[in-house]
Amino acid sequence: MSALFRSFERNHYGRDWVVGDIHGCFYMLDRLLDRAGFDRHCDRLFSLGDLIDRGPDSERALAYLDEPWFHAIRGNHEQMLLDSVRHGGDLQRLWQVNGGEWFAELSPWHQETFTAYCSALPLAAEVELHDGRRAGLAHADVPDDWADVVDGLTGDTVTPELANRLLWQRERATEIERRDRGLLWRRRRRPIVVHGIDLVLFGHTPMSAPTRCENTRWLDTGAFMGRRLTVAELALDGCVWSLASDLDHCSDQWRCVVSDRRR
């Protein structure tokens, strides 16, 4: 299996969970896992990327990545770290203004370790669910057929077009927001459903609440913006928990966007 793509067999001993963009807010994740009943002895937690930057505790990502129950894919902020270290210059300045200034305060050993860990993160992953169905994990967006993700990541390199879509694009997220607001009556609609996979979970684009639309789920709820951090059970009808930045208020509701809304 390529280092750019990982496949996980079903968890025979516990439950699987997915967390949206953490962005250094690990103090929120600690509390949220306790509230949701996460069992570190038998459960697994999958991250949709953007572990670092903007929040107060980016350096704690290393401790989580060392845990046997924690698995992450690469987000655009991990990619900015890699680009900054490899190329410097404008790419370094771009990362710094997007929350990467904490990295310069680390020791050289910690910088090298962070770089190695981020470099090892796959660009997408697939997890077998308890019922035998499959869930895909991607940070930003994917092609309309999941097979294009798998095929595009099976080698040691990835095309710039696919990498850009996986790490940066917001086409599906923008479409969902427009549908929720009823703004598509004059526009051609972009498909939401991802073919060839039962479920796909995304981060990257902050939503007002954890969102369901067709076979996609969206878990970035703006933790670093003083809003919420979200964890969901990895299942077609999995429960969801969103913890507010005050570490007190926790909601358990999905925002459901009807895919064929019309005006």
C-alpha cells in the first residue's frame, strides 16, 4: 500500500471515531473524548487533518500521533509545514501568517520530528465499518468517484491536481452551503455524492454545525475560532458530539442539508 493512502480493517474490539480540524486545540479534544465516552483501550480515533496551527497547543500533536489508537491524514496545514521546511521563502511566510509561527520556537530535534511525522501522513484513508461497508477520510474534497482517489494515491507520487483537491478545494462544501441557503435556483448544481464508497468524511471548511448531506459528513466546526470541536462515531448513522470552547456546552445534533432542495 502506498504511503499516500492507508486502509484500515474494521475494529473488532471497540468503536471508531473521527475528529474534525483540531488546529492546536487539544485541550478541547481531551475534554470532548471524555464527554463522548472514548475508550483508549479499544477505540480508535481518526483525524481529518489540520492538527496544528492557530490554536494554543500545536506541539501536542506529536503526543497524539504517538498514540496507537490515533490515526491522522494530512491537512493543508501539515502540507504548509512541509512546504515551508523544504522550500522556505514565500511558502514559509505564507505558513507563518496562517498560524505556523509556533514552529520557530521548537528545538531543532522537535522541528525534525514534526517534519518526519507530517511527511508520513497519508493524503487519504479508508476504514472498514462494523457492517462491512467502507468509509473514506479526506481533508478538503475528492473527485466524484472514490476509485480516482485510491488509484491516484497508489504510487509514490500524486498529481498536483489531485493533491490540490484533497488538501485545498472547497467545491462540495460551497455547494452544500448554497443549497442550505436556497441559493442554487439560477446555477448548475455540483454533485455532492461520492460514488464507489459508502461514506466520506471531510474537514477543512468550517461549518456552522456538523453537517450531513447525501453520503458526506463535514466535521470542521471552527474550534480555533472560538466555536466548537466535533467528534463523530464512524458509521453511516453515527452519533456526533460538538463541544464549545468554554468546555461546558456540548451538542449532539447534525445539521442535515437536503441534497435536492429547490426554490
